[in-house]
Amino acid sequence: MRSNVETAHADATRLDIHDLVRELNDNVGTVVVQAITGVRDRGQPGRWARPDGAEPRHTTSQQLRLGYRVWRMLEQTEGRDVALAWLVGANPRLDEQTPVTAIRELRSAEVVGAALAFIDGSPSA
């Protein structure tokens, strides 16, 4: 049986980008999705979520897939509310920046490591 970490990574990689954005919008909200990608247009996350909607740029797709991966890891182990709170809260493992900022900056190793530390209950998680 695969771990939650492996499942989250596989899902983030395999999901159609429109389905992925729709799931993020439904679970963390369009404001968080907007923050993850840094887009200024509040309506853009909704357009990305439509099956026939706009395709995000390459970097934006990477941000969305990383955001989904981290959210899914946390949601599977900690629940939806804790996962959202973790994403938007200052984090000691990220120099008190939010995980959303680390995702937007594509600091993959740092943000995934911080999520794993939180899940494992490591100090300063």
C-alpha cells in the first residue's frame, strides 16, 4: 500500500490541471489558489477550473501542482481544516513565512519537508 505522501505526489502529477484546480478551489478557496500562484485576477482560479477553461502557464501549473501535493498530504493525515490552517499560517521551518509563499516561490524541498515534519510531529514543525 502506498503512503499518503506517494499518493499525493502521484495525484498531483496525474490529475488534469483543470480538475486539480477545481479540487483546490473547492477545498482551500480561490483566494488561497490566487495567493499560491500570485495572479492578480481574482477570477482566474475559476477559469482554470473549468474543463474548457484557460490553461495555466508552465510556472503556474508547477505552483498549482506543488500546492495540491502539499495540501493533499496534509488533508489525508490531518484533515481539511488543519491542512488549510497550515497552508496560510506562519511556519517556523520556513523562516516564519507561510507555506503559500514557499509554494508560490516553488521552494519544493522546503515546503514538502515542512509538511512532512508537521505530519510526523517533529519539533519546530
